[in-house]
Amino acid sequence: MAQKKQNKVMRKSLTFVFLFFGIAFCITRSATGSPKPEKSVLFMWWNVENLFDPSNDPATDDDDFTPEGSMNWTEKKLLLKQMRLRHTLSAIQAHPDYRKYPDIVAFAEVENERVFKGTLSPLNGIKYKSIYYESSDSRGIDVALAYNPQTLRPIASKAYTVPMEGRPTRKIIVAGFSAASHPFHVILNHWPSRSFDTEWTERKRISAATVTRHILDSLRIGNHAADIIVMGDFNDEPENRSIKKFLGSTDDAAKVKANGRELLYNCWSGYDGIGSFSFHNKWQHIDQILLSSGMLDSNGLYARNNAFRCFFFSKMLDDSGKRAYATYEKRKYKGGFSDHLPLLLKAGIAE
């Protein structure tokens, strides 16, 4: 009898303990709530290597990228390329560091808005809207911009022509958005290539840098801490004159914070991964994301450490692992993604 009574008392005591901690756990969860998902804006830049449709456009020099042209470009090859580009976007959405599609998608080397929209529209779970300006580039390739209307509100956009002797180049695009009531701007670039001779073509890239710098100065009038993200294929490295001297790039964040009217922080600073483009089996950093001083504070949009990444998975590299798996290599069809790798920037949003 004494043993039964003792067991009964023990059961009551254990029941009380479990009830106490159960109630305490419920109160704690009720007070704190579930962990809030981190608010962020995910930016993507990618030179997608000749995203052409196979139709001949008599207004541009796109004859190579037709079924009868030297590249033998067909609808089937276009569909495979578009599928690969979407696969990359889906891989970003599935990645544990992101868990979403980019809020901003910027592509270089796009022939027209139709092929751009046709690439993005089949994605599941997102309906991008595009901002598109036709450039005067003789090949008809443009810089294309898309955004997620569920997370961003567009404010304004404009395309700037780069004054150029001879063949015209791509326009520089600036677009303003608001994320959770915080305004920011993106400036998109695809500067003239290094074809034939790097030094001889440098003046063309300096001309483009001067235009981008003018846009930056205009945006920073009255607010030197404005949130500005400059992205592009600059066809120059971070240490080259067009980037360092004329655009104001530096790898020193402290200098950018101290001199926000003049300098931009280059996101390749301190990055220990591979570059975005390979030349003679050496990784280069001609695709870049640069940030204004406003992106380095804790207000509005901001970039934490490790916010930047050159994104890839193994199938986006060729068998050597020293180059991106390109669509064409030395004008021979390979069927890959692109000869460039994409860049990502995950920017936080202040509460």
C-alpha cells in the first residue's frame, strides 16, 4: 500500500512538471513568435553570352545567330540555353543561403525583350517584370533588367548613351526601386570589349566610366549616402584605370565610408573564390558589383560580410574546371550555359 501511494504521488509530481514546462514553452513561443525570415534584396548580374533568337533582324548585324548563319543558331539551341539559364535561377532559389529567386536580374548580351521575357516567364513561383531599352550596339545586344514586383516597387529608369567614335556600344541603364519603403538605385553596364588591343580600346571604356560616374554624381547630390549598386561586365579588371581612377573603385571599405562622395567599394575585395570569366585558363574579374557608401552603413539597404558571391555549381564549368561551360568556344558549339559566371549580392533591409 505504501509503495502504491508513493507511485501515485510521483505520477502527480511528474504530471505537474510536464504541465509546467509545457505551459512555459507555449508562453515563450507566444511571446517570441516564430523566427522572422530575414528581409533582403538579392541582386544578380550575368553576361549570358549571346542570348539571341534565331530570327533574322534586318536592323542589326545578327546574321551569325540564325539557322543559316555561321553559328547555325536554331530554335532548339535557344530552348536549351534558356533552360540552362532557368536551371541556374532555380539553383539559386534552392540554395540554403538564398531560398528565393533574385529580386533583381540583370543580363548582358540579350538580343531583344521578347527573348528575355521568354527566358524568365516559365519559372515556377515568380512572375518577373522587365525594364528594357534597345541599344545602338551594331550586333543588337542589350543590357536587360527584370525585377520581382512582389518585393520591389519601381520608381523610375533611364538609359544613357555612351559617346563613342565608330561603332556604338551598349547603353548604361539606371533604375530606381523601393524595397520595404527604402529607395535604392542600380546602374547596369556592359562596356566596350578589349578586342584587338587592350590599350587601344581603353579610351572607349574610360568614356563609358565617365558616363557611369556622371550618373553616380547625380544620384548622390543631396545625399552622399544614397544606396547605389553598380553592376556590369566592364571588360576591365578592378585595378585598371577605367575602374579605379575614373569610376572610383577601391577595395578599402573604410575609405569608402570616409569619402562617400567619391569612392565605391568593389565586392571582389577579399573574395577568395574563382573569377567570373576565364582567359587563357586564368580567372578574371571583369564582371563586378560595386557599392556606394550608403550600402556599407546599417540604414536602408546594406551589405554584410559575405554578401557577395560568384555563383556556380559543377556543371557550369567545363571538364577542366578552369573555364565556364560556354555556349560556344572559338565559334564551335558546346551547348553550355555561358562563357561568364553570374554574380550575386544579398543586401539586407534595415527594420
